[in-house]
Amino acid sequence: MTDPGSRPPAADLSSPIPAVVRSAISRPSPLGDAFHVFDTTLRDGAQREGISYSVADKLAVATLLDELGVGFIEGGWPGAMPKDTEFFARALRGGELDLRSAQLVAFGATRKAGVRVQDDPQVRALLDSGAPVVTLVAKSDVRHVERALRTTREENLAMVADTVRYLTDHGRRVFLDCEHFFDGYHADRDYGVRVAAAAADAGADVIVLCDTNGGMLPMGLGRIVAEVGERTGLRLGIHCQDDTGCAVANTVAAVEAGATHVQCTANGYGERAGNADLFAVVGNLVTKLDRPVLPEGGLADMLRVSHAIAELANIAPDTHQAYVGASAFSHKAGLHASAIKVDPELYNHLDPTRVGNAQHILITEMAGRASVELKARELGIDLTERPAVVGRIVDEVKRREAAGWSYEAADASFELLIRDELQRGTGQAPSAGGRPFRLESYRVIVESDLFAAGPSEPPVVNSEATVKVHVGGRRIIATAEGNGPVNALDSALRAAVVEQFPELDDVELTDYKVRILAGNAGTDSITRVLVTSADQGPSGPKEWTTVGVHANVVEASWQALVDALLYALPGGDAGAETGAAGTGNVSGHQDAPLAGARAGSR
Ligand SMILES: CC(=O)SCCNC(=O)CCNC(=O)[C@H](O)C(C)(C)COP(=O)(O)OP(=O)(O)OC[C@H]1O[C@@H](n2cnc3c(N)ncnc32)[C@H](O)[C@@H]1OP(=O)(O)O
Ligand SMILES: CC(=O)C(=O)O
């Protein structure tokens, strides 16, 4: 903030409104002014522990919010933080932000007690930001006036009125955030209303009632909003923190009580427990209360915008977030799937595609026949006329899950299991059928060489794997080194099959997770390995996950690795290993059938 000792000269009230402000104000919102979706991701959202946006991040977040179609984007507090001052300078005067319809808002406080508004550098910085709209935070709870501001009730009213008038006289649109309004209302039901009236008289357009400590519940909050609306006749907005987990519900209750301006943040980011989640608020308003608060296409863009902002905030998206979480429309229970098979609406509160999301069926021990049928359809395989196959898959999934397998996060292994069972349905055991490659044996050596390291250095550990596989009618023995046994096995297996299947060269192992499960008879533990792989498929980048389970971590890893490569092979059975040249009698999961039998899913 500017040093108060070197205050800038008082603003000249006769000076024209800067062009950036004029042009932004004159741009009409496609939805009109009757209802405001006001986003504060870049101000209150940035107050979340762990978030620190660069100016470039802020510009990118603002662009995403504008694409979504919010009406107002509160960009930060110019003058309080150099980064926020720079953001407004670059966005507005530097022309780096080309907003389609949203208006940029600067946030700040009323003038300080005992200071003339034109002499307050913080207020001056709000004007200098060039933002066409300013949100002022004001104390509306007498306890805060007397104890935090250490001033009188009358001086606080003057601070509000002076600052609002000063900004409106300079052509800014002003919204007033009445901090601690609800707590203040309980202590003194008149003072907050006087603050609101002082601001409105001075030209504030919207009086935003703030549940700053986030302690309210929807019914009580809705009652106060309705009462204040009746008592004042003013246009009211709502700003809810999430300390009771009710920020979204409180916001919706306020709208039902008459508020026509909602303040929210993307993904609910905000101080402490956060703020009202923009996507849940908007999702509820549009789909439950039939209020078209986003322009055409905005609702369906919510998932994309939510995840893109999470990426910029460097916070993993909440998979269980309402409307936009990856699991928001995922169904695990078999009974749910059986009803969904009849009609997806029976177990979805709305069509997920309306918000850019998708329904997913999860395959676990809780799956039933309908789950398997629907999941197969999701993977591009029609099992409608194959009840026996479906039954076998359900049994196999339950058996394997009881033994420690988990298909929930390993769609690719599940798809291979379906193919396995489809092949069995032809009367051909998978182990005898065609497959791209077939394992005879593998061996891994891990050697710790104490002499290769320096005296106080950790030992050098070398891993070497040899695999014997049958591929394209040939028996191939390949050896490779790696930085660990799994890496060595992966390299040896690829070396053995890559000549026949050069496309496997592009497959990358991107993640490897090991989980130790409780032992069967309370003795041995079981290891579950999940391997995530990726490649640049013909239709763009693709990622898939496979699973392996065994008491031995190397064997569990091997199973997951083999599935990963089988899954990567394109359709068709070219080069399929018929088994004729095979000498080994390999059984178990690694003996998966022809991956190429998968129809059109890759
Ligand atoms: C409810 C909310 O979330 S509001 C948003 C809050 N956001 C932030 O605080 C983030 C940015 N904040 C900052 O960078 C700093 O706190 C600043 C620049 C605003 C102020 O820093 P400092 O000048 O060092 O003061 P400090 O934070 O210690 O105290 C704030 C001063 O503002 C006064 N103040 C607090 N609220 C208001 C208000 N609504 N109107 C006018 N003055 C206020 C306080 O009384 C105190 O005055 P004092 O200096 O005379 O004691
Ligand atoms: C303004 C604000 O962020 C609050 O009152 O919580």
C-alpha cells in the first residue's frame, strides 16, 4: 500500500471518467442487471490457505469466469497488495483482459476513521485501478465499529457515506459489503440497517449482507434477509462463508428471501472453511429454481471451468464436489445401476451433461448384473444379449474383489476381463485363445553393490529382469536393466514385444501405486498395484489404469504391467500369439485374451 506519509494529491472530481471505466460500464450484460452472479474467486477465494496466484494466473482465472458468463469478477484489492494493483493495471489499462461480458470489480475498504476520503490512499488506489465497479467492505456490527475500528457509530456511518459518494461521483458503480451483518443484526437490529441506508443514500447500488464468520443456518439467514428487504426496500446481495457447511444453502435461502446478487467463488475457495461454491450456487439456481443466471452454454461449461481454475490454483479438484466433481454422477451400488438401466433419472438429480459432467458406473464388489452391463456399454461393449457372460463377470469381479482386486480405478483391467469372458463364451478358454503375446517366465535380480558406492554413500542397487515371451509365433528372450525391479521388468517386456508391436514404444508408465492389504488368513499381506499408463493415441492423449494383486509385489506389478500393454494394443488380431509355439503353460490374469478384440474403445 502507498505510504500514508507520501499521499498522492486528492482526486480531481471534475476529471473525466477514464476511458477503460466508461467502456466497461457501457457494455450491457447479456442477462441484464436484474440478477448478479458476482464472483470473488480472485479476492475472497485467494484468501484460502495454500493459494497464491501470480498475476498471469489471475488473468487466466478471470478469462475463464468471463467465458462461464458470470456478471462481475472481483479481481482483488488494488493498493493493498502490489500483485493486485498490477493485475488491474495489466487487465484494464494494459488491455490484457478482454472480457466478453463480465465487469471487473475492485475490492477495498471505506475510508479510515478521522481521515478525509480524498486523502485516503487506499480509496485513491481503488479509483486508480480503473475498475468500473468497486465493492466496499464496511463494518455493520456495532461491536466491530467500537472494538475493531475503535471509532464511533456515527463516524462509521460517515466513513461509509463519504466513500460511496466519492466513488460514485467519480463514475464508479458501488456495491457495499456489510461485514458481519447477521451477527450484528442479532446484537442490534437497527445499526446494520442504518449502515445500509447510509450507503444507499450515497449512491450504492447493492447492499450485500455478509455472513462473515459463516455461522448462520439457512432458515435464520433467510428470515433476516426477507426482514431487511421489507424494512429498507433496498436491493440486497448475499455473501456467505462456509463455516457451518451451509454457504451454498444459505445463499440459495437468501435468493428465495429476495436477494438478487450472489457472491460466490469457484470451487468454494475462500477464507477458513471457504465460501459459497459458485458452481453449486449457479447449478441450484438454474436447475432447481429455474433462474437463468448464466448465458446460454454457461451451465454446460461449469465442469471445464471448475477444473481449469483448480489447476491454476494448484489444488486437486474435489472429486466429490456437487455438480462438477468427477464422481458427482458415479454410481457404485448395484441396485442403483439396475434402476439406472431402466432410466438414468431414477438415480440422478439431473442429466449430468447439462453441467458438462458424465455419469459413470463403478465396478466393485457392490456391482450387480446391471452395473456390468452399463459399464461395458460405457466402454463401448454391448453385453445386452449376453446374460451368461454378464453373470460370469459379476461372479469373477466379486471373487477377485474379495481377494484384493479393485476395478473401481482400473477400467482398463476390467475391459480386459470382459474380453476374457467373452472369449470364454465362444467355448475357447482364454489361455488357449489368440493373444498378442504370452509369457513363459520372468526373472528379476536385484543386486546391492556396497563396493560400488563411496564409504558414506548409500549402496548402489541394480535391477535386471529377463522375460521369456511368445509373440508372433516366436519365442523371445529379452533382458533389461532398470532403476528398480518393476522398471526393469517393464523395459524387458517392452523389449521383447516391441518389434511385433512398435506402437507400444509410445506407451509411458505415468503412475505406480502400491497398497498393502490385510492378509488372507491374518498371516501374509496382499499387495495391490495400480499402474497408470498413457500414450498419444490416434484420437489424442489417452490414459488408462490397470490393476494387479498378489502376495508378491513383483508379481502384482507384472500383472498390472501386462494388462497395461495389452490394453494399449490396437484393434485386430494381427500378430496374435496362437500358443502353438508356446512351451509355457501360463495361467492367471497375465494370460489375458486377445486385447485386439476390443471393439472401438481405443
Ligand atoms: C471480511 C474480509 O475478508 S475483508 C477482506 C480482507 N482482506 C485482507 O485483509 C487482505 C488484504 N489486506 C492487507 O493487505 C492489509 O491488511 C491492509 C493493506 C488492508 C491493511 O494493512 P495495514 O494498514 O497494515 O493495517 P492492519 O491490517 O493492521 O489494520 C487494518 C486497518 O484498517 C482498519 N479497517 C478495518 N476494516 C476497515 C473498514 N471496513 N473500513 C475502514 N477501515 C478499516 C482497521 O481499523 C485498521 O486501522 P488502523 O491502522 O487505524 O489500526
Ligand atoms: C466481505 C467478506 O469477505 C465477508 O464479509 O466475509
